[in-house]
Amino acid sequence: MAAQYKNKSIAEQNSVDLAWQLLMSDEYEELRSCIYCNPSELRRFRQMVVNIVMATDIADKEINGLRKERWNKAFAEQAPGNDIRNAKATIVMEHLIQASDVSHCMQHWHIYRKWNEMFFQECMEAYQSGRSDEDPSKGWYQGEIGFFDFYIIPLAKKLKECGVFGVSSDEYLNYALENRREWEKKGKEIVAANREKIQAALDGSQSISNTEMPIRETPMKKSQEWNAARQQTQAIVPEEDGLDESFRSETLAL
């Protein structure tokens, strides 16, 4: 799968592939007629879907840099025309899905703790089963602080700036700031406790590595199937609309 997507936004591109293939199936013909009426609307809709899903890949510096440029340009205009309004709509939707992707960080401390621990457990099991080379507990505490400082809190401030959520945006920002403060005080003890609990559970279960190891091989074994699905998806879309280009080309073109 990594080779298929040239090691760029692998999970995100695969998600778009599968979702687009499903949307283009016969059973969703009526839904498609409600979404778009002509090739131009279809192209715009696909671009929007690609942009929004690709926005969840926060590790791609190139795409993130372009997104920041579009945000600054869209919200720097005092009297926006149609083009600026469309740009604002696109960039706001990208940030909405980014917020949805990490929404637990902007909710109550107990919600944040719950999902943080579940993700930590997933990473620890991957490490213990040999699917990851790094022990996540070594950098988890400091990593969360950096995540709040350089991603969560700036994102919450942008949600407030765009005004989409109204007064609720203050709540999201306040929760993010409070969770950051709580994590700074309690995070080290939480990581240590979670590691001990997960390690004890792993030591008592002989089936974890046996059940999870095949996942490591699945993407490579199924790469031809994913590629066939992607080709089928692209074949459905009219070539004159330029939708047979790569996802990154579609994203960077907007």
C-alpha cells in the first residue's frame, strides 16, 4: 500500500479510494444526484472531499504549509468576493475535520484521558508485537505537551477566529488549555500507570501477538486489490474533469 501511494498520506488516500468507490456504486445513484448535477459540480465535490480527508494528515509539512497560506490569504481579505468566500468555506471545512479528528483533546479531562489511554494501548501493543520499533512510553508525556502547544491549541484558536462555532469555540479552547495544564502536572504518572497496566495485560495474554501480527502483512498482500479499486474509482470519473490525477495533485491544485 505504501508503494501504491508513494508513501504519501497512505491512510488518507486509501480512505478516499474506498469511500469514493462506495459512493460511485449503483446503490448510491440517488444520493449522487442530490450531491451534483453536472461534471463541474462533480469535480468540485471530489476536490472538496480530497482536501478535507487529506487535511487529517498532519504529518505532511508540504500540505500543512499550503493550508496555512490559504488560511492567511482567505482571512486577510476585508471585503471577500466569491473566490475568497469559496476559499474560506474550503479551509474552514478542512479545519473542522481536523478538529473532529482530535476532538477528545478539546473536551472534558476524563474524555481526553479515556481516548489518550486507548491510543497509548494501541501503540504499546504494536510495539510489543513487533509492528513498531519504538517504545511509545518513552516520549509520550513530552509528545502530548508538544501536540497541545503546536497543534491542538493553535487549531482551537483558529476555530474561534473563523466564528463557525460561535460561543462554543471558547469552550473548545478552554478545554484544550485546561487539559494541557492537567497533563503537564499528571502526565508522567499517567503514562507510567498505563504502561504497567498494559504490560501486565500483555504478559497475561499469549494471543495478542498471534492475532495482530497478520495485520502487518495485510497491506502488502492486498496492494493489488487496493490498486484495482483505485483504478475502478478513477475510471468512473470523466477524464476531461482531470479527476484521474493523484490525490496530492488535486489537493495542491486548490
